Amino acid sequence: MELNHNKEKLDNYRKRAAELVGKMTLEEKVAQTLYQAPAVERLNIKAYNWWNEALHGVARAGTATVFPQAIGLAATFDEDLLEQVGDAVSTEARAKFNMQQEGKDTDIYKGLTFWAPNVNIFRDPRWGRGHETFGEDPYLTSRLGVRYIEGLQGHDENYLKAAACAKHFAVHSGPEVVRHEFDAKVTEQDLRETYLPAFEACVKEGKVEAVMGAYNRTNGVPCCGNKRLLNDILRKEWGFLGHVTSDCWAIRDFHEGHHVTSTAIESVAMAMNNGCDLNCGTLFGFLVQAVRQGLVKEERLDEAVTNLFTARMKLGVFDKKEENPYDKIPYLAADSKEMRTFNEAVAKRTIVLLKNKEHILPLDKNKIKTIGVIGPNADSRRALVGNYEGTASRYITVLEGIEDYVGDDVRVLYSEGCHLYKDRTSNLAQENDRMSEVLGVCKESDVVIAVLGLDAGIEGEEGDAGNEYGSGDKPDLNLPGLQEEILEAAVSCGKPVVLVLLSGSALAVSWADEHVDAIIQGWYPGARGGAAIADILFGEANPEGKLPVTFYRTTEELPEFENYSMKGRTYRYMKQEALYPFGYGLSYTEYTYQNIRFLEQRPKTSDGVTIGVSVKNTGKMDGIETVQVYVKAEHSDMPYGQLKKIVKLPLHAGEEKEIHIRLEPEAFMLYDEKGKKILPSGNFRIFVGGMQPDTRSERLAGKTVKSLILE
């Protein structure tokens, strides 16, 4: 039995929390609503800092396993794996917390309340924080978000292993530069069909402990003080029982950016009255005046602090150590050999093979004497880790991974090629100062591996008090700086060229698609990502990743960044052909689908349906197929079907398996213009295959996606 289903235990926690709140003064209660909550020694309440991060590992608190960035985890399409990663992260979290508590360390990033996962929808590839998400699809984001939360929070009937937080509620995906003043205007249909489903799943299924409001306004009202979002939908409609936190210094934006209030006191009253319990920031200190001036009822403040103490009690921090099984996790569990091995295994499963002309991959090191490795990301640690990252005890870049793999058997030549985005590698050099070296490396090599892309210094959270290094949104989808030039130079040498992209988002690599021999999307693959990519390049592992986002051909075909309408966005609503579609990814083996059928004699959408299908690995290499099921209402104006089911299917070479796939009535429902969920009349087409049922995917893969008609 999970804690959040244990009503008796939860009621007991709330009762204890309320009794504790009843003994506190107004000033003491207000202080507990700040992220850096002070100790109340007379009541034996220890200091606690609520601010911690675990987007893809325990972040910003010293040594920890740095897993692949969230967008890379999404490319696995594997919800079981996401729970395993979440469990590994919370194990390290407890190991580090137990150590920190012994040292009486209650600093920032030292608690058990983690502001992850980010389940916003990656609706526009220019958004800098998109790589923190699980991609552009509400179903995929929902499934992965729920399971990551379950991994973080654990399954003990009495205690949370750690407390997860679904963010940023609810309509939030850039532009970064105006997020403190921006109003995301969205229709009811888009709100319900795209922006809310993942949050609803995280609350109802994942039993997430916390929800964080976004910086922006949604339809005119700041998200961190939005009655409809925080009270009407989150608590009343979905039955949320946890606590709500603001994003950091977001409440200050009410009067300074959004101008919906005039003073700090009015802003904190708006936030508290409309459901925000915790302030990442310091503005809630004004709640003392707000209560005394009658702008906030003390009963509402009591409710907020009760919510916060209940969360801490769920974590067991008020109980004796011997009562909490997670207190027994030793510090040696962090950054262990087992964690490093697991991290590398996860990284291999995130990698997407986009092109493989004439099966140039995998490479055979026994047939190669010299490998050229070029590009600004080839030996970059920063390109391994993304943002909101921890500190690894060892990093393995792509260059190092290749060198380690081939050993002394193959000569590896290396050139940085160019700066990541500037026109020279040194301020004293002339423009394109590494071009001669690139040409020299390529001339002497049997095969060239170009490692290009981005890092979190280019795409990430806009510079503010919490992110001193800047970054932000991408201006376009092109490779920055001189990267395209060095790639073209490499191809001009006439040697086989493999492009490895390290980025957290889609890039418009149309020239590369036409001219290079193979393309791998490696995302930000984590601290040991270089070793994982080397194993993919040389066939020690079979690529199984699928794109959780659409790769567009040009920046110009995108709708306006500030427009939150889903028309023309993502695979569900775009009408043009993608460069690389959502759900696409090649393998070193081949899979065939046969005997697709309904198992019911008279299948009906209102009852749900069960589909039988046989999948066979017809190639010579073991692999894991990602079976994807898409549903399209024939009379809907939605251009394509929507992803409604995923099955990860391991198959040995030559092996065939029969699987049964259940689609509940929910899979056939759509939202109307008023945001009401309806079951459309008419026929449905159900597609079953290893990719999205679009013409570009079928052309790239050289096969069609089979389908059934449900009348």
C-alpha cells in the first residue's frame, strides 16, 4: 500500500501538523511559508530548506550521479525505466540527506523536497528549457512523469522516500525573456487537450506531493495566484492533497511584471488566498502585515503551514530514525559502482539513430586504422550534462569514449573544429582558425565523427537570480557559429562522416540529412554519455531511442513563439512534413508486424478494445522495439493520430512475440471547443507500429504502419 493511498496515516499526519501549527505565533507560521524555513526550537522544529532539484539526478549539492537530461530520458519511451531512474535518484538523495543531517547541514539543495519533474509541454523547439521536459506529447509526458514521481517518492506505506513536484503549472513554455510579465493566452480546448493532461496524471495517478506554479499569467491571471488553476482545478476537480509552491520570486512579478497588484502585501495576499502555500523567495514575509490588515485570514495561513508540515511528516523528518527505513540508506550508496553502471546503461537507451546510409553503422574497429573526431562538443563536459545537474566524480566525453573503446588498436585524431557559437576559438585568432586542422584530420582519417550541437549555455533558463550564467531561448534551429561550415568541410574530403548531435532540442539539420552518412541524436547524455555513444557507434549496443519531439526543416515554418495556440505545432497539429518526425528512430535490426486484429468480436470505443499483434525481429542483432499505438478519429480536424499506448518489447534476433494491447475508452475521447471531453461518433483508425503513421516516417524507415478501422 502506498502512503498516499493510506488515508488513516495521512489523516494522522495532518492532525499532528495542525496541532503543531496551533502552538505557533503568527510570525512563526509566516516564517514557515518561506523556502528557507527557520527552526522553532521551543517546539523542536528543525530548520528546513525546501529548495532542491532532481531533474535528472540530485543537483547542486556536490557529488551525485548525473543521468541523461530529461529530454533524453523521454527518448527511451520507457516508463518502467523512468521509475528505475527516479528510484536511483531518491536513493542518492536519501544517502546524501542522511549524511548532511549528521553534519547539521540544512542549506539550500540539502532537503528532500525536489522540484522535479518538469511536465510542461515542449510546444516550440526554440524554448530554452524544453530539454528539462519529456517532450511535446501529453500522453508520453503523462506516463513518464507519473513513473518518475513514483520512483522518487517510493512505495512505502508510511513514508515518502523523497517528495516530487510537478512544475510549472500550468501553461508555460517560453519565451524565457518575458516570462515574468508574459500572458499565455490559451483556448479551453488547448488547455484541456495539451497543457493540463500531464499535471492531472501526476496528481491523480502519481500522487505527487507538490505542484509549482509558473511565472507567467494564464489568460490574464498569474499562475502562482490563479484561483481557477490552484483551487478550482487542482484541488477541487483533481483532489490534490499536497502543497503548492511558487516558482522562485514569481510572486514579486505580480506587482513588478504583471501589474495585477500594486504592492508586495497585495501580491502575497493574492498568492496565499488563491492556493499558494510556499514561497520560493522572501516575499511571504509580508504575510504578517497581510493577516493583520485583514487581507488574508489566519485560517488560510494555518491551512498552508499544515500542508507544509504534513509534507515533512510524510518524509519522516519529525519521527525517530529507527522508524523510517530510508534513514538506513548509507552515504556509500551515492555515486557507487552500481550507479555508474546503471547510468551508462540508461544513456545507451536514450540515443536516437536518425540516419544510417548503407548501414555504415555500426563501425568495425578492426577495419579502421584512423578515426577523426571533430567538433566543439567532442570533448565537452558541459555538453554531457544539460542544466539542473549535479557534479559527477568522472565525466566521459564522446572523444574519451571513442578513445577508451578503440584503445591502442586505432589512431584517433582530434580537432575542436570551431567554437560552439563564436567565429574563432581564441579571441586573438583569425576567423575560423581551426579549419586547416579539420581538413588535416579528415584527410588522414578512414572515417570522421563530427560532434556538434548545443549546450545548456545556449539553451536553458533565462538568466536571473537563480541562474547566473544566462542562456535562454534559441533564436533559431540552426547549428550555431561555424559548425555547419566545418561539417561541410568534413564531407568535402570524401570520407564517410557520422554526425553526432548533442543538444536538448530539435535542430534543422537538413543539409546534414542530405549529405552525411549517418546521424545520431545523443541529447545531453549524462556524465558517462561518451562511453554510451561509443558503444552505439561500434555496435556494442543497439539504438532504440525515439524522438520525443519533432525535428522541423526550418525556423520559418514555426508559428509565432508567443502564440500558445497549438495550431501548426507538434506532430499532432502540424500540416507540413517534418525533417524527422516525433516517434521516429532507426535500429541496427529490423522489426515486422503481422496479424494485427481486435480480440473482441464486436469492439466498441465505449467499452475499450484489445488489439493482438505479432512482432518479429527479422535482423541479426538483439534489440528492443518501441511499439507505438496511435488513434485517429476519422472525422476529427486533427491532422494525425495521437499517441495512446507504448509497449517496450525486447526481442532477440529472429525472435517473434505476440502481445495484447489494451485501449480504454479514454483513448478515443477528444475535447471540444469548450474543453469538454467527448467520445466522437464515426470511425476510428488505430495504427500499430514502431513509429508515427506519417508519410515521412514511412519513407525514412522504408515501411508502412499497419492499421485497423474501428467502426
